[in-house]
Amino acid sequence: MTVRNPVSNLQTLIRCPSVTPEEGGALDALEAMLSPMGFHVQRMVAKDENTPDVENLYARFGSDGPHLMFAGHTDVVPTGDDALWSHPPFSADIDNGRVFGRGAVDMKGGIACFIAALARHIEENGPPPGSVSLLITGDEEGPSINGTDKLLKWADERGERWDAALVGEPTNPDVLGEMIKVGRRGSLSGRITIRGTQGHVAYPDRADNPLRALPAMLQSLMGKAYDNGNDRFPPSNLEVTSVDTGNSATNVIPDHVSAVFNIRFNDSWTTETLQNEIVSRLQRAAQDLSLRSGKQAATFDIEWLGRPSPVFLTRNDALAGSLSEAIEAVTGKMPSLSTTGGTSDARFIKDYCPVVEFGLVGQTMHKIDEHVPVSDLETLTVIYQNFIGRWFARAVGR
């Protein structure tokens, strides 16, 4: 099969300018690879208010038995200034043993390797004793509204069921084989707005400066640890990312100040219990009058921003064990099982089946001159092929 070569697969995908939310020909290219292999390929367009329509792809090989899903995305982030690239960002040029192009690492490379791995497995061992599906979205780098979440629901409504899933995101910090992601911290964002009374700085008695309440409020959010972490997760951590009064004058006391924050949290919390904790901290801090002599408790509002991402942890020895063994067999390294990093589409998949993440080294993702060594593409393909054999052997009890 021509798709045995992960490098040529990746070059084909990189040459599709699929900057989110544009399909850019990437799903057409995937369909052209998968259909001759025997996959039943379906495309669906997801829609929602105030968001761009996004085309997604679902392909299945086999019709029964244990069902393994590979999930990923073909959309990529913008290239930035093309003139700064040493090779055009959609050229897929090979230079000094490296493939250059937007999406090489994040994450067209992972998709290219999995397709090559499955093609090799089928050619060398015959079809796996079950089913393999590819769930590919075009909305991972965008708002993630019309992507994996809706594609999973669409497939579920059509009777699709999965026993395990592998997401091909770049998980390795420095060297291929060092890290599997077996979970993700939750993410919660919010904006607090402290209300005051506008006035002239020369007459502070006639105003109420909300900035005088801000230090205590921020201290309440960032000063005391939320937890100590545990054997799978680091401590939860909140960072304030923006403070703004909307005030350009130097002689006017503003009537409000807003601060935006994000907290990455572990499984000591749910979204609801964490929201309650944050509100409780702010309410206590609002009583602090150390910088507000003669004033009443500060008045504030809180707005939760975006869609919170829940924390999750996969405990599935058949899945993580098969992948760890495959990595060790190919690289000689026993990977760490990590929950670090940001969110991913695994947060949607975990509601349907156990899920882990493993892909390329992520050092150049989203950067100018994003690239991947040809040797890493071959190594990842061999790992994926080894994993496919091991997982199905466990799934059917061999």
C-alpha cells in the first residue's frame, strides 16, 4: 500500500492549507488515503450560531469486534509571517532530514503515522480482529464547538461504540517515547469586576476607588494553595492574566476594575466546587478594608468565561499498558504517564471510552519553521503498529 510511508502521507497533508476552520483539501486527501484501504468514510458539517461551519471526517475499518478509535485534527494555526519561514509553510520540503510545514507536528504528523502503521499491520498481519476508526476534526485549533464534541455525538447517534481511543497529539517534551498523556487537568476561566464610584483624584472622599480593593481580591485568588496535588496531578494553580479599568486619564478615579483569570485544576475539584471556592474567597476578601479606610465592603461581580473543561484521568491498563509496552519495545524507554499541559479533544472522548494521548515531540508546534525529523515519523509509525497489535491481542484475550 502506498500509504505505508508516513513521510509521503505527511507531505500530502501539509500541502493542504487547512488553517482553521478551512478544510483546505486535507479531508479530501485523507479520504483518498483511507477509501482504498477499505475504510467506510463519512463527512459531516457541524454548525452553530456565531461560529464558522466546520467539516469533519469519520472513517471506520471493520464492522464488529473490539473497536479502537484514533482521533486527531487536520486544522492548523495560522502561519504568521511567511517570509520568516526558511521553507514555505505549506511546501512540505525536506531539508537535512526534517519535514518542514505548518501542522508537521501538530498534528498532521500523528495522523500520517497512524495511517501508515495500520496499512503496514494489514499488509503484514492481515486485518485486526475488530474495527479501527479515525475521528478527525477541523476545529481543534479553533473554538472547538463544531469539531470533536459534535462529531462524537453524531457518530454515537448512528450506533458507533468504541472500546478505547488514542489521540495523536504531540505529547513528548524533548524525545520521542518519553511521555503518554493519561488525563488532563480541568480549566476554568472567569472575570471579576469590582465596582466603585468615579471621581477626581484630588477629591478621593467623593469617590470610591475600586483599585484599592483589588490587591486583597487578587491575593485571595493566588495567595493560598488550592490543594497539594496527588500522585497523578500537580497542585491546582490559578493565574490572573489581565487587569483593566478602561481608564486612560491620570486624574480620574475609575468606577470599575476587571481582572481575568484561569485556573488549571486537578481531581480534588469539580467545576462546581471550584467555582464555590473562588466566590467564597472573593467574598471574604471584599471585607478587607486595609486600603479602604472608611468604606464599606467592596462590591464585585463574577462572570464565568467560555466552556469549562473538566478534569479527567484514564485508568485502563489494557490501553495505557499496551501503548507503554509498544513504546518501550521500539525505543527502549518506559514513558511517564502524565497529566500535564493544556486541554485537548480527549476531554470530549473520555465520555465515550478510555482515552490516552501519544504523538510526536512538540517543541516546534505553532512556531515559525515547524518541522519534524523524518526519523521520528518512522519511529512513531513503528510504535503505533506495535501498539495496534498489542491492543487487539489484549482486547480479544490472546
